[in-house]
Amino acid sequence: MTNAGNLTEEELTRALTYAGFILVAFELVKSLIVNPIKAFYSDVTFGEGMPFKSYEEDVLSRHKNQFEACLLYLRDFMEAIDSEDVLTIQSLRKHRNDLAHNLPGMLHKLDIEHHLPLLEKTNKALFKLSNYRTYMEIGSDPEFQNKGINWDTIKGPEYELFEEVLRKVKILQGSRE
């Protein structure tokens, strides 16, 4: 049984909007973590002496869950993120799962302000991933070297969409005050 029936239309809309933002945010996180790694290993055979072996050996051997395995790969092998980033992303995943699986019971007690620090930390971790990925895909190409691009601030489209989601959550939080 939930107390969602006691919510005003505005409160219910706000809670459902926030839940939607979190679901989108996590899918963006997941797409920045899993998809590029899978694409990198897809249909490729590495030669002897290369630091890469195979997706199964390099990535999936780290954890039975593909998402967790990719996080560990990014932290331990590629050094694109650190342990704090991993914990932040895992916290976002837990929050997303709680919302996705228990939303009716959470509608009446969603405290958006309480979760803003998690989203801010996720923002920092995702920027690192987006920046790393963008540099690996574009910045390492000699054609883009010496073009005056500040590679420390470059970001990809998934991160830009996450920034917009975060901005909307902040607006949503501000509308309550």
C-alpha cells in the first residue's frame, strides 16, 4: 500500500518527473560505460604483444555482471576513473534500481534535494568518462592534434544530455521551494 493517493497532482507529477530523469540519467551512464568498451572489442583480433586480449579476458573476467565488469575495467585497466567514481556510479545505479522497482512505495517520500549531491558526484564522474572517451575517439587522431582544442574540457553528446537532465532536476527541486 502506498500513500501516493495523498499526493497533490503537482507532488505526484514532480515525483514521477524526477524518477524519469533518474532512469534517463542511468541509461546515459550505462551507455558511456558499457557500449564503448563492447564496440572497441567488437569483431577485432589483437596481435601478439598488444595489451589487449579479448572482451571476455580483459573485461568480463573482472566481474560476473557486465556493467560492474566494465566499471572495473575502466578503473583498473584504462585508469579512466577512480574508486570514488566507481562508488558514485554504483550509488546512482542503486538509486535508479530502487526507483524502478519500488516507485509506488517511494512516491510520497521522494526527497530530491537529498539526492542532488549524488547527482553532482555522478556529474563529475561522467565528465571524466566522456572526456576520456572523446579524446580516445577523436583526440588521438593526428588530424586533430595541434588544432588548439582544449582536450581537458571536451565532452561528448551523452554527457551533454546528462548535464541537461541534471539542470532539469535542479529546476524541479527549485520549483518546490
